[in-house]
Amino acid sequence: MDLRIIFMGTPDFSVPTLMEIVGQGYEVVACYSQPPRPAGRGMELKKSPVHEAAESFGIPVFTPVSLKDPEEQRRFAELDADVAVVVAYGLLLPQAILDAPREGCLNLHASLLPRWRGAAPINRAIMAGDTETGIQVMRMEAGLDTGPICMSETVAIEPNMTASDLHDRLSALGGDLMVRALAALSRGALMQTPQAEEGVTYASKLSKDETRIDFAQDAKAVHNHIRGLSPFPGAWFEMHRGDKLERVKVLRSQLVETDPAAAEPGTLLDAEGNGPILACGAGAVRLTQVQRAGKTAVSGAEFLRGLQVAVGDRLA
């Protein structure tokens, strides 16, 4: 059957899925996205990436602050959709919204459920040191990411992969996976499998309180922390500059083999090569891309050239 689709999404992660759906010739009758937010130095209202993409395709865009209002629910139902596709929309869907499309709502989720239900599955998978994750099409229900799984793709998390790298990989895969799910749905052949009851973990929203790097942890934990928060909100440390402290954001790092306790955590072990090597509670990490406060991101080597430091100095 020909599908009438409502697309619901907000950030750039969602855009490839919308583009794939439109590119495959499906009828997108409306798009729902978060309202424009103040942004930039002038704090002017800026439309979301999905909002801008939908308008470029001539798709009507709605930006309610909530879907709990009966009038909003009536407008949604009157769109007479076969299915709603939800990709990082950012608003809770009341039962009236979930029930409105004839075939319900399909959600694209960036993990292998039931692991990492919730808001930040990409970041949490890397921060936990997972070696694989995935992207899944899930049929939505009232619980938090509890619905049955319709389609899935597994992705390896490489040792130095950042949240940004994984975000882009899963975003691209997600668009292809969703259009395959829609094709199966249109044939009446979309299967679904209940989630396992064991192995449930939750990917809580990232907090600024957890972004500071603790070099007293072992090197692997420090490395996973850095790449799991890169580029946003970003892991950081305070660098000793005489009697002052300067905040430095670390965007990329590498594990380095050293003696288990080569020096006090945060001590500079090597100032050569492509970035400073800092001691951790056990092992060490090389900082390969950093960003000093108020400056642009640079390589670790360039960062070193701007400092007057020596091996044995306490840098963090």
C-alpha cells in the first residue's frame, strides 16, 4: 500500500532518515519538530535541522511545545497518517498520538535494545567501553524504549571512535534501515520481536557535572570518557599555568602503554610526537585533539607547541 507518513524529528541525526524517506518517493504529509530556539551571538530564533530540511522539500512543519493538548492531538489525527516515523524528536508522545496512525509509530533508536534505553545511547555506549552497538527500528508503546524490535543493524565501536564518529555512522545507517522497514510495512510483512527482559540498561541524559576528566582513573576509563563526550558537551581538565588554571577540552585521545603507575595522575610523560602523554591512575593517554578556552580545536602537537612545559610537569 502507499503510505501516508508523519515524520517527527529534530536534530541533524534525524535528517538522513527524512531524506531517505522522501527520496524513496513516500508521501510525507507533515513534519513535527521542536520549536525554533535562540542561537548564536544574536540569540536569534533558529529552526531545527529537521525543520529546515522539511521546508526545503515543501513539507508542512508543526512545532508544538507539547502534544498533550487535545487540540494538538486532534490536528495530528486529522492528518490521516498510516504511520509516524520518530527519530530523536524530543517530546513524549501521549497514547492518543501513538494510537492515531493506522499502523502506529516507528522509532529509530541508536542502540541494541534493551541496552541503553533513553536519551544518550551513543555517548553511554562509548563511555561504558562497549565494543559494539547498533541502530534499530522499534514499534513504539507507552514505556521508555520498551517496544518490540522490527529491524536491526549492528555496528562495531572502534577503539578510538568518538561519539561524533558513531553518531554519523548510525545516522546514515538509520535512514536506510527505516526505508527498508517502511517497504516491509507497505507489503504487510514487517515482523516484530519483543525485547529481552534481561540486559536492560538506561542511557541517562548527559550532565555537565560529569564532564570533568579524572586522571586518577585508569587510562582506559579516561579514554572512553573523552571520546564518549566528544564533541559535545566535551570532556575537560584544568591546566596548571603558573598560579592560574585554564580549562582545556579534550576531543580525541589514544591509549598509551606505560608502567602501571608511571607518575602522579595528570603528569606530562612525553612532550614529543602528535600530542602530550599524560599519566593516569594506571597507564596513560595521549591527547591528540584539544581545544583551549576561547580558541579553536587543534591537534595535540600544535597544542604542545603553544606551551612551555617539560616532562615531569603536572599539567592537569
